Amino acid sequence: MKEWHFWIVFVLLTIAQIVLCNFLSLPGYAVLSVLPVLILMLPLRMGDIPMMAVAFALGFAVDFFSTGMLGLTSAALVPVGLARNSLISLLFGEELGPREGELTITLFGVPKFALATLLLCVLYFAVFVWVDSAGTLGFWACLLRAALSILVSTPVCLAVAKLLRPE
């Protein structure tokens, strides 16, 4: 039953991200995205190549149904999919060894999850802002946009992680 709960909430959060992109327009310097934590919370048994394929498909679906700029979210989410397994083994490796379960905040603690979420958000928004600006914004404007987006999205991503796996 837990697995069905995860996938239903995963699909609903993907739809919520699409709705956020379509109807919630934050000021131009902040982007709200829960996609990095959706990639983080996927089952641990997925390797790098399947993870990048899922990240691409998820990003493409969000692009297709919301922004209309195909490839923007995919380009930012594929590096997150690639870095995910390395980040998990770096942050949770010692504790993850004997457990074959999934990542949960209650098992590994808020500080480690906050760090993992923060690092994935930094990677996601660095690529997202870089691709989205395409040389039209200056360095400081891009840095401000990425920093504000990380500041807005990281706490939301932690709440989403608790929602995806509440145990």
C-alpha cells in the first residue's frame, strides 16, 4: 500500500508543479519547483541511466504541459538525476547500507535531508537559470534569481518529501 501511496502522491505533485508553472507567477526573480525532491525520493534501486531517463521524462512533461519551452526543465533536471545516487551514497551511505528501504526524513533526520535537498536545488536552479537566461541576464541577476529560487523552493521541497514518504 505504501508504494501505491507514493506513486499517487508523486503524480499529483507533478500535476501541482504543472499548475504552479501555469498559474502562479512569482516575481521574475523566483521560481518555485518541487522537481528536485521528486527525483530524490524515487526508489533507491534505480541506477543513473534510468534515473536520468525519468528526470528527462518528468522535465519534458512539465515543459510540455506548462511553459511551452520544451527542454528547459529537462535540461535542468537531468543533471539532478545524474547526481542523485552519488549524493545519496555520500550523505546517507553509512546508514543506508543495512537498510533496503526508501529515503524518509524520520529515518535519516531533517539536517541530512535539508542538505540533500539544498544541494539538489542548487544544481537544478544553477542549470535552470543558466539555460533560461541564455546570456540575456548579467551574472549578478542570474545569481540573485538562483539564490531566491533556492531560498523559496528548499523549504517547500522538505515539506514535499515528508508528504511523499510520511513514515
